[in-house]
Amino acid sequence: MERILLSHDKRGFDKALKSINADLAIYNNLVEVINENTDKFAVSKENIQTLLADPKGFLFDLIVDKSHMSFNGLPINKKKAIELIDFPKELNIIISEFQSAKTELSKAGHEITSDITIDRLSLANIELVGDRFVFTPKYVSEIEEEFSSYTRNENQNEAFKLMQQFDTIIDRLLKIGIIKPGQDLEELKLRDLGFNFYDRKRIIDLSRIRRVR
């Protein structure tokens, strides 16, 4: 069935886009922080997610040989080793930025509509294009759908199309003069449109047609 768009809440849609684009800016800032401070791992959606979950643990695995972890000659576990290690300055920058981003993204999820709340840490519905994250076109379309109202059956389709035709007809009758200029359209009756009634039947008032100049 053909669906006809009845209305679109542009204000609501724009507000939703503003919210998710703010998070996209956070993700892309993290990409820049990585590129500016290390080349030890590739920028990917998976790595960004892992870093958001545990930045110190992720970077620790990159620079430490875990098979020889010890303190004063005694073996220690990864958690304790992370507390003792001095990360290089550039990795500390990455850790700090990711911790700040996690704090921000861990706040209440974006309530896009009453039915959609976004988990801001999940990085769902985004993809990496070059060195930039973008939302998938499908995702933006899905959000737009939430702010759009469509016809749901063929009768609604026909009713909408007929009302459009009727609206055009009224506009034309105003321009021709069948309907008086300045007439209160909220109180418009069929007689005002040029119809009479005879024997309970609706007929065109031909005298009105003849008066048109």
C-alpha cells in the first residue's frame, strides 16, 4: 500500500538530531585524540568502545609484557600493575579524554521519543568513514520516521487525496468569484459553493454559473 506523509514534526526531529550529533562530536573528538597521540593501534569502532569501557586496561595491554609482570621480584596481577605503572604522557592524555567522555556519555540516555531512548555508550548505528564517525543513513531515516505521520490504509489515502482536491477547488472558486472574497471560510456551506437542493438532491446552481464574469 502506498503510504502518504500527513505531517512531519521538524522541530522534534531537529532536536533529536542535535542530541545525537552532540554525541557524534564526542566520538570524533576521541578519534582525533588517538590520532594526535599514538599510532600503536588502529582507530576503529571496536577499539573506541573498549577504550571507553577501560582505557587504562586497553593501553596497558599495548605497552606491557604481561608474562613478566612483577614488583620487587614478586608476580603481580594486571589490576595492581596498572596502579603502579607510569603511562607515557601521550597515553595519559588519551586516558584522561576517554574517562571524561565516559563520564559525559554515562549520563541519562537521550530520550528521542517516548519509544526511543539511546544508549550513549553503545556507539550503535554509526560507522567509520575515513577518520570520521558518521551516522548510517538508515538510522537517520528511522529517527525521521518517528517524527512523521502517514496514512495507514487505502481509505485514508483516498480521503486525503479527495480533501486535497477539495481544497484546490475551494481555492479556484474563490479566484473565480463563486465564493465571495472575504467570506468566512470556517462557516462555508454547500450553498456557498454553488449548490442548491431540490427534492433532497444536491444540484448545481446554474444561476451562479451564469453570473460569473
